[in-house]
Amino acid sequence: MNKHLLTSVLYTVITAVVLGLGYPLAMTGIAHVFFARKADGSLVYNQNHELVGSSLIGQPFTGPTYFHSRPSAAGTGYDAANSGGSNLGPTNKTLIDRVNAGAKAESQPHQIDPVPVDLVTTSGSGLDPDITPAAAYFQVPRVAAARHLPEARLRELVSAHITPRQLGFLGEPRVNVLALNQALDQFK
């Protein structure tokens, strides 16, 4: 019996060390060697080498001079430590009120097109950094008016920032809001 107990304890300790320490350290090392940028969180810096965010985590952009991200239900908003959706059903009054308020806030005078759904609903994680091309194009008139820029040039900027489907068939075309707003700040 003692022999079996000793063997069990030894296997538990060896397994814990190999799989609890060795494997994670090896994978972290491999990730830092082959995928350094991604392993460090895909951090994005401005021209002054100051950290402005991550290309993988959404962040709030407010005001008329920037393209807006999807709303977030993660913690107090875009909180990576509290990732998660709101889990509100389509008939929930709280969700309906929030969507209506978001649609009213995003609506623009003389706008004919309806507000794209991703500008008024949260993603499953609440941290989605991307919006649909339709949501980006929808915001062009507001941003152009606020920055006194021609809409046609902003549409070209949006078109240049559309990421196509991966491998041509996975996912949907998307626009990273942080990258678009950074390009907008450098736009002349």
C-alpha cells in the first residue's frame, strides 16, 4: 500500500511540474520567439512611441471626430478583466432601451440608412475591436463634418482599412477601429 501511495504522490508531483510549469514556460518561450508581437498582446503605439491600445481589444472612442467602436458590456466597458456579453434576450426591456438609445445617439441628421446593428449591440466578449465595413461607412458623414474633410476621401480611408475574410472564406470583412482612428489622426 505504501508503495502505491508513494508512486501516486511522485507521479502527481512530476505531472504538476512538467504540465504546470514546464509546458506553459515552453509554450510561452515558443510564442515569444515565433510570434513576439502577438505574444505581447498586439500592442499599438503612436508616433511618439506611447502605448495607445491593443489591436485585439476594443476601446471607447467618443465624440464626433472619431469612428466609434461597438458598445461594450464587459465590466464597466471594455474591461478585459470582465470580458463577457450582457446575456440579455431580444425581448428584454433593458436591451431594447439600450439599443434604442444607441440608435438615437448614432443617428445623424438627414441619414437615410438605418444604424448598423453592430453600432448598437455588444459582441459576445464585449471587447470586439472591429466593426463591419457598413458601420464604418455609416459614420463617414459625421466624422467628415466634424473634421471638415471630404466624405469621398474618408470613404477611401475606410476602404483601405477593411480586412477581408481570412483565407477568403473564414469570418466576415471587418475594420479595426483603433487602426482606422490612428490613420485618421495622420490623415491630411
